[in-house]
Amino acid sequence: MSIHPIASYNKSERLFILYQRLPRDKAKAISLTELMNAYGNDPNSFANERKNLENDLISLNQIFSDVFRSPALVRVPTWEQNISGKTARFYIEPSFSIDVINEQTLFFWEMLSNYTANYLPVSIQQTIADKLSQIRRQEKQAFNSSPLGQWQNNLITLPSMLQAPTLNEDVLACIHQALLQNCQLNISYQNKWEHSPVQRWVYPKGLVFIDNMMYLTGFNPVDDHISDEVLLKAHRNFAVNRITRAIVIDESMPDWVGRDIFKLASLQKLGKLEFTDNTQINLVLKVQKYACQHLYERPLSADQKITIIDDTWNQVNATVADTQRLQDWLVSMSQLAVVVAPIELKKVVLDRLQSALELYGN
């Protein structure tokens, strides 16, 4: 608790001290006059300090509303009511805390730490680790003795073969700002095979995580059109690690960008969020019987069907998106499975295998 008058501190410090000092009980709600005993003691500045106290309480209430989405700072009468002729009193809701520690938050941070340990950039991993350390310090004994706390000794995530790329934190901050404020972006984008980055203007829609890569998905600026198909041709995905610079443009995106068909879930169904040739295909595989077992556990699709051909082979039918990841998986399964249909996909896999044979043959 402060040892000097609250008014002697800068505003951010004053707000934190007020948060600490306000009672957590409606029955003990405190008035402005009572708060002034600790806030300021200079009789020559009383009027100004009292006005500052009122403004600080209003600011604190605004922070709780905007940041925590909580009406934690209670005024009696309520903030919306005129207090003319009445004595306003203030208190903090007893259940509110800037950093609530409970089973749900512990579960969230523990699982997030372990599940994402090798799938997010180092800077974000460190943020998660720091948060978990903070929680453990605050509630160390209770945490370690709880059933949930004991999980920390029973969870581990093995690293990916390829580590996550380095991300520019300033770029990420601009992307977050543009997405949350519905603003346009100007980016410098380094294409994989180009010598220098190019300037791009983007209508951003969201972030897409594929394995340990992060992509910004959005649209090139185009004029509105009655046809969604025409507008979909302007859709693009950008690897965030290849964005060398980003600037938020203080202009809102056109209305058409907000159409239902351009929401992330719809774009995913249309096969727009990763490399893909067609939206959906009817995949038919001939799979060795023992290798087919994991497809019972982890099916390729909701409509997957497995039929027995003979003692050695099973047939798998599934409706799937024809993506780059599917092709990569089929190549990795090439000694255990054969693509029967579609013929176009079979040819793609065969060409990749023949190219590999030529490399290894040399």
C-alpha cells in the first residue's frame, strides 16, 4: 500500500493504488470524501485533487469495462444515474481479480504450454511460459498439491521435425491491430524465390495455423462485384514470416469483405486456406491391411468407408480436400498404399515418386 498521498503518483500508479485500496464488499463501500483521506492532503489543492480522484475512478471503471469486459468497479448509485444530492460510494466486486487463479485458468495455461510447446514461435512460447510461471508463483503450494497441478509431471510434447520460423513481433502487432480494428494493411512481402520484397495492399481476414506455420489470409483490393466467385479470385494467403514490414492503414475495409461467404469457416470449406487443386475429391485408396489400422482410429473424413479386399489389402473411400498436405501424406504412405482414384491425383503422386527415384538413383 502507498505510503505517500495517492495524488503524488503518476496516473497509472494512482489507478493501481486505488484498485488496491477500494473495498471488496458492498457493505463497506467508500465515499469520495473518505477516499480523499488517502488520496490528497494539501488543503490548497483540495478541489483539484478531488476532481482528479473523480476522473481516476472514471478511468479505472473504463479500463475494467474495455480490457476485462467486467463492471468490476461499482458505484452506488450506478454509473448511469445522476448523483445530484446523493453521496456516491464505490467498491470492487468481491469475485473480480486482475488475474483470477482457478482450476480453469490453470488448466488453460498448462494445456496451452504443453500442446503448443513446439508449434509456435519462440517469442510466443516465452509469453506462455512466463504466464504459467507467474501463476505457479502466486499459488505455488495450492497448485502443486491440486490434481491439476500434478499433470505438469505427466505431459510432454515432442518437437516437430521442422521448427517454427522466426516472426517479426512488430509485424504481428500490426496484423493484430488491423484485424481487431477492421483496417486495411500495407505489407512488404518477400516471395520465396524473389530477391527483394514487394509492396502489397491487403484486406486482412484472419490468421491460419498449419502445423507450425502461420499465414495471414485476406484479399487483394478490388472493386465490389455482384459475383462472389469474381471476388474470391482476389483471395490470397501470406506466410507471416515472409512479411518484412506491415503498416495499418486507417481505412476500414469495404462492406463486401464481411459477407458470410468470406468468413474463415466458409473459406476453409471452399479450400481457400491452403494449397489445393480442387475443393473436394472422392479418394479411393488400396491400403495394406496392417497399415490401415490407424485409419480406423484417425479417419480421413466423416464419410470414410473401409472394405476388405483380401487378406493383404483393404480399400478406403473418403471425401477429402485435394490439398498439398494430402499429397505429402500419400507420398509418405507410398510403400503401404496406392491411389486408385482420382486418376489425376494418382499421376501427381507417381510423378513425385519417380522424381525421388531419379534423385536417389543418381
